[in-house]
Amino acid sequence: MKLILLWLALAGGSIDSQIVAARQRHPAAFVRVERVLADVATLDAEKRGSLAVIGPRLHALGRQALWPLADEVLTGRAGRGLPPSARLALEVGVIEAAGALRDERLAPLWHDLLDRGEAAPEVLRGAAEALARLDTPEVARELIARAGRKGPVGDAVLATMGNCRRQEVADALAAALATAEGERARVIVSSLALLGSAWAWETPALRQRPDAAAVRATVAQALQRASMSDDVGLQYAVKKALRVVDPDR
């Protein structure tokens, strides 16, 4: 974590100073985030699935929640003393909400979580997704490098890198799918579906991108090639992915 703070200091201000300044400017934002996090134990006790869902409640607080969420990622303060399942739900929810804001100033947080690689798979996946959502050329290169590594971090990156909708990521996933088998192939297909999602490419942020047609074509071609596999499980995954990429087919 010290390396993160040094990086941010060199970049023009420590994360601590940004959090302090935000707390002074918008104290109510910190209170609102704290209130949501205070309910996690109750939500955990009442959950229906494996994890209580709190990300959407935090995301609904808007951009002013950015630094309160960053504070929690750094300190883990609200999770102390909670049962393991509640603490995991809190960590995942905070990362999900912070990542959805797509703020490059938080990139060092996601780097640190992935570099350490000590967190639960759900947390690593959240950090990888948050990084991918930044959708920059630098992030694309980092994701491609990390996805090629064995272990939980590589797995988390491979599963979520489709959120970085760039040509180089499409090319890397297509190349990986050509030689992958079994569960790894199905994970790549799912990531390609994320990358080529017709719904995502109709949003204002992506619709006017000059590389839109080329990226989507790379995804569709990779999936079409994979549809010829003898693996029945992979065929089913490809069919689902193609419906996401081209709902009108």
C-alpha cells in the first residue's frame, strides 16, 4: 500500500489527501456510504444467495461516493468485526461500486489488489473488472499480460477483461480461444460476450467509436470459429455468447 501512496504522491497528491479534502467538501457523502455499510451485517443475515448484494445501493449514491469508497478499499474499516461472509460482501460491493465510476485515479488500488493476489477470488475478480472498465490502451496491455499468467489473478483477469472493449483485447481473447480447452475456453467465450455485447456497443460512450465495427467483427469471428468445436459444453456457451453479441441473428 505504501507504493500506491508514493505513486499517487508523485502523480500530484496522495490518496489520503484526496480523501481528507473530499471529506471536508462533502461530509454528507461519507455519512451516506457509512450508513449503507452499517447495514451489511443485516443484509448478510437476510441474504438469499451466497453473498449479500450491496454494490447497487452504493452505486446509487453517485460520484460523490468515490472517495468514501476509496477510503474503505484502503482501510477496510467498516468490515472489521463482521462475520466472514458479511465482510466479503462488503469488500465486493465497495469495489464493484467504486469500479463502476470508472475513475482512473483509483487504478493504483486495483493494481495493488491484483499485485498482492491474496484476496478472495470474488475480490480479485472485482478488482480486475474495475481495472478493465477504465478501458484505456495502457490497461488493455496490462490485462493481456496478466491474463496469460496461471493462478487466481490470471483467472480473474481473463474472466473480466471483456469489459475493456478495445481491439487489442479482442485480438488477445480470440487468439487465446483458438488453443483453449474445457473450462478455460468457456471463460474466454464469456469474456468475449462481454466485449462484444450489442447492448454495450449501443451506449453513447461506445456507439461513436471508430473501431466499433472492427472490434465487434473480431469477437463474432472468434465465436463462430469456436462454434465448430466438438465440445458440447463449449458449443452451448458459444450459442449464448452469440445471442449477446448479435441478438437479431
